[in-house]
Amino acid sequence: MYLETPLLSFALFKIKTLYILKMLEEKNDNLHDADGKSGIEINDAATNDAIEISDPETLVENSTSETQNNDDTTENAHQEALDVITNSNAAESEDETLKERHDIPMQDYNTFSLDALVDELKKLVNTDKVMSVKDHIEEIKKAFLLQYHHLLEEKKEEFLASNTDPNEEFEYHLPLKSKFDEYYNVFRDKRNVHFKHLQTNLKTNLETRLAIVEELKELINPQENIKDTLKHFNELRERWKNAGAIPKDKYNHVWNNYHFHVENFYDYLHLDREARDLDFKHNLELKQKIIARVEELVNDTDVNKSFRELQDLHRIWKEDIGPVSKEHRDEIWNQFSELTKKIHDKREVLFENQRANEQQNLEIKKEIISKIEVLGTEKVNSHSQWLVQIQKVEELRNEFFAAGKVPSEVNEETWAAFKTAVRNFNAFKNSFYKDIKKDQNDNLNKKLALVAKAKELQESTDFQATTPVMKQIQEEWKQIGHVPKKYSDKIWKEFKDACNHYFDKLKEHKSEENSEEVAAFDNKKAYLEVLRAFQLTGDHKTDLDGIKAHIETWKGFGKVPFSRRHIEGKFNKILDALFEKLSLSKKESEMMRFANRIDSLSDSNDTRKLDNEKIFIMRKIEEVQNEIFQLENNIQFFTNTKNAKKENSIVTEVRKNIAIHKESLEVWKDKLKQLRNLGQE
């Protein structure tokens, strides 16, 4: 047996320290080390062995056993939960502004409209802590570009379907895209400035912490005064506390090294066991309080909030609280690890529920895609019906974006199916409008011909001949259908200007004629008294010539203003009275009256009334002919009966009616002939 002396004890301790330090430096960074299972707790074992074991061979054997325990810990079922927390803590230790991202809810930005996404981006860009909104802004960017590129594809397909000029290139400008780029560029600039400043600090801070670790190594020096060593140790701890953030990939390794050498220093002070035990006890109490708080968090309904607080408690456990005594080490760590696993499991259940919602969203989106596919096969034959179909697809598209996230493994597949369905619908729609476009081009040529004709006639002064033509081409314009939208306003303006120019000239011309019409009215009004005073002589020829002379005089006065045309009715009434006094045949009297009426309509250039008169006469001719045909059939019926002789009086009456109708028919035919002759003049 070796006799333990302070010198031998220190020598053994020195050997073991160098051995474990070499092992630690050769190990890859293990995330669970940050929670104290490897770095800190190995040091607890090293301290006790250095005091109690005097056999170097036993030391090596025990060290090998501890290495095996480390491997077992790495394979522990709780490791996944610890890894998640350690990774997040490492990232937040690199940039503390990341902690604040939890205070801003991460929304399902895929359900936002383009306008809402730009508004949300603008709000987040104004946040001071640029890294706290980094993930949110990147999600907004993905959601915006997804919808924007889809819209861009649709507009391009519409352009290709309707464009007839092969040299014209597709262009589409969305003002919202410019706003989005403006806000995102502000964020990007702020982020770059932040990164540049952060990288400089991280490098400096890492060098500072590594230097502190090197100084810790040199503290174990039995030649120095213990009081000076303690003072130096406390200074190093204070410098470490204020050293700042380091790169996350170095976080675990640097912290483990630091704790390792802190624990070595504690071991170096093993002679002051009472002070060490008090420190262990204090650390135990702090960790027990953390465990008590985690037990409360296990029962909290807000799982995400509980997890974030658990993350902070792990950071405190690792960075702020020192080691505990060996007899409590495994027990308290296992309690903490077990509770961590429970919260992690609750979080996984929450994720499972979210995945179930995503699966439900997937079914909704599949149904929407199916509806769009059906609309892409329903054939409609009018623009108004297509507008209804387009509105249906627009509503379905909004529903698709509002449906929320789907499982990530099928996200691209679902999005591709949606784009294909919409693209097929658009192709189907565009094929209809290609045919419409051909018709519209035909209509364009017809309207251009009318524009040319209107421009040709707009300077005409032959108002009597030109006015009906101008009115006719206006009616033709109304009957022609739509033209391509880009020409519609232009040709309508040209046509309207030409027509307005002509009718403005016509209006000026009528204003000039108006004074003549007023004079004609005054003359006719005075002449009515002359006509009323006219007395028949009794001689038929003389009286008839006199009436005809009055008619010619009346016509010679010319047209009267439209609003005073009632004077023509007074004139015709006097004429009717004179004709009644003459011993004229009914036909002759009727034809003279008709001739006077037609002359009046002809002088007024009222072609519509002349056409209506012609249609009326043609109908009357048809009615009289039908009546004559019916009466003649009736005569045939009566003459074929056995008692035809007894019914001669009835036949005679029918024949009289036939004669009257034939006389009337001749009058109507003469009237029609007179009207037609008027049209040939």
C-alpha cells in the first residue's frame, strides 16, 4: 500500500487531470455535454478519485469506465429532447436577439393575400431587432413569391393566347411587387449590417474566452499563494461572464472546456472541503428549484411557452449554476432529464396534432384542385358564362391559399397539381377567346369601314341626302359586336367625332333655315283665312281648279317649324270640307286628300312616316283581298245549294259587298302606286 501524502496526492491528481483533458480535447462536441453529464460530472468523479485513490492503474481503469458511461449517456432515450434544447440555446447564445423571435407569433403566411403579406412585411421591417423577425420575413417572402409567380404565369399565358404580334414581348407590372421589394431590401440591408457587426464580435469574443480557458489551466500551481490564486480565479470568472457571444458551432466545446478547468480548480482546492460542500449544497438547492419549476411546466397547457421557459432553465443550469456532490449528481440530472423528456413528448403531441391539421388541409386542397379540374372541362359558349367560370376559379384559388399548410413532404406535389389545374383551365378558356378574337377582328374591320365612311361624309352639305345615310351607319355601328379592347376606345372616338362634326353642321344649317320656316308659318296662318273665305261657284271644273290652286299656293309657302306643324291639320280640315261640297267621286276625293297628305310628309323629309304609311297601305290591300276572297267563297256556297233561287237576295247583297271592296282595293293600290312613284323621284 502506498502511503498518501500531500505531494503524492497532488501528483496523482495531476496525472488524472492531464489524461481527462486529453480525452476531452479529442472528443467531438456532444450537445448533451452542455447540460453537465460529461464535462462537469466527469470532473466531479475526477476530484473524488484524486483524493481517495492512490493507485495510478485504478485511475486509468476508472477513467475507461467513465468513458463508457459517456457513450451510454449519448445513446440515452432522452437525448433527442436534450439535443433540441441545446441546439436552440447554442443559436441564441450566438445572437441574443433571436430570443425575441418567440414574442412574435409565427403565422401561417400561406393563407395571407398578397396585400396582407406586404402589410405584414412592412410592420416587421420596422422592428429594431432584425434577427428576431428573420424567420418570419423569410416565410413571408416564400409565401409572397409563390403567389406572385403563379399570378405571373397566368398573365403570361393570357398574353400568349391573345397576342397576335410575334415581336411584342410579355411585360407585366404589379405595384405590390415593387412595394415588397422595397421593404425586403430595407430588411436585407439591416440584416447585413447586423451580420457584419456580429461576426466581428463573435470572433473577438471567442478569442477572449479561449484565452480565459488557457489562463484557467495555469491556475493550478502549488508554488503560488492560494489567496492570490483565488483572486485571479474570481477575476477570470468575471471576465468570462462579460465575454459576450461566440459562434454557435463552438458553443458546446468552449463551455465544456471552461467547466472542465473550473472543476479542476475546485479539485485543486480540495483541502477546503467545508467551503466546497457548502458550494455543492447551494448549487443543489438551485437545481432543485429549477426541477420544481419544470414540474409545474409539465402541467402547463401552453406547450410552446413551457418549452421556451424550459430552454431558458437549461441555459441557467448549464451557464449559471455549478456542480453538485457526487451522491446527488446522477439523481438530480436524471430528474431534470426525465421532466425535459415529458415536455418534449407533449411538444411532439402538439406537432402531431399540427400534422393532422396539415393532413386535413391537404384533403381540402385536393378537393379544391378537383373542382378546378372539373371547371377546366365544362364547355360554355358566351363571354358572360365565362365570367362566371372565371369568378368560380378565383374563389377556389382564394380558398386554396386560405386552407393553410400541408405536410412538407407533399407540399411541392400539391402546389404543382394546383398550378396544372389552373393552367389547364386557362388554356381551355383561352381557346374560347381565340375564337372570340377572330370575330372581334372581323367586327373591327367592319367598324373601321364605318369610321372611314363617316369621315368621308362629315363635311357634306347635301344634308337631305347625307342625313339618312349618317343615321343608317349609326344604326349599323350599334348592330356590330365587340372589337379588341385595345382598339375599342380609339375607333369609337374617331367615329363619334366624325358623326358629331356632321350633325353639328346640320344643326347650324337648320338654325339658318329656322327663320324661313317661321315666315312660312306666318304666311300659312294668314292664308287659312283666305281659304276659309273661299266660296264654290257651282261649276265643278272651276271649283276643282280653284281648290288645286289653293293647294299649290299652300305648298309654295314651304315648311313650317316642327313644333308648329299642327297648322297642316287645320289646312287639311278646310280642304276636307270643300271636297265634300264638290260632286266628286269617292275615289277621286280620297286620292286628292291622300296626295296632299303625302306631299306634306315628303316635304318634311320624314322617311320613317312615309315607310310606315307604305306598310299600312300594303296591310290594308292584303286585308281587302282576303275579304273579297272570303265573300266570293260564300257566293259559291250559296249558288251550290238546292234552294239557290230562294237565296238570290243574299247572293245579290254579297255581290254588292264584293264590288265595294274591289273599289276600295283599287283606291289602296293607287295610293301604294303613288307612294312608290314618290320614292323613284
